[in-house]
Amino acid sequence: MAKSGEKQGPVFEVLSITELHQRFSIDRSTVRDRLAKAGIEPLVRGVKKVQYELTPEVEELLAVDPDLEAEKLRKMRAEADIKEAQARKLHDELVEKSEVQDYVGRLFGGVHKEIAIRFPRRFAARLAKAKTAKDVTKLLTTELDRVFTDVRNNHQRFLASE
């Protein structure tokens, strides 16, 4: 105890781990770990009561780093996005880009094979018998419309194998 007339040091607030956790909005175990790593000893150490002086050193130690908080928030958002994408994929709402590219490539390959290879063989004789350009146009329009209707109604048939 200081004698009268002697100068006393500054008086600091005394807080428990729980109170420090609430004040600085960080986990209790993080408060405990930071204080221990910094070698800061409690002012009061009892069976159920451990309290620390809220010195400027303790405040600085427990202060939230805005860059770290921004990074944590970015990480949490990225993890949430990943989980949401996984959930959507489980519910067949999301397909991987490579799967779509493969599927579309095989579909167009099959349509190409139908129009560029099979179609001319099937209709060459009929086209040769056509008397006018109008007859050729009508035949091509009708038959190509059938091909594309078939693609729309039964696209699985046009999936070319590798």
C-alpha cells in the first residue's frame, strides 16, 4: 500500500477472460492464448476468479486487426460459396463447366454428323430429281426442319461418342 504523499501508478480496469472476450469480440480461448503467449500474468488468480488489468499493452494485444478481420470475412464468404455450390450440385441445380462443354461438344458433333454426312446421302437422289430451285429449297427446308425437331425432341440420340 502506498504511503500518503507517494505517487501511485495509473489505475486500470480489472477484467476476467469472459469480460475481455466480450469487450474485444474475440473467442475466450484466443484471449487466454494471447495473454499466455505474451507472458501477461493475471492480477487476481483465485479458484474461480482470474482477472487481468486492462493495460494499454493488453488492449493492443487483444485489439482486432482490421486486415485480419477482412481476410477472415473473405475466407468465410468463400467457404459459404463453396458449400452453396456443393449443395446446388447435390440438388442437380449446378453442373461443372467441363461437363457442359463435353455434353455440348458431343451434341454438336452428332448434329454435324447427321447434317453433313448422313443427310446428303439420304437426300442426294431426291435433290437431283428436283426440277427448280424452289423444289430444292422446299425439300431442304422440310427435311432439315425434321432433323432439328428430332434434335429438340430426342437430343440423346445425337450425342456422338468419342
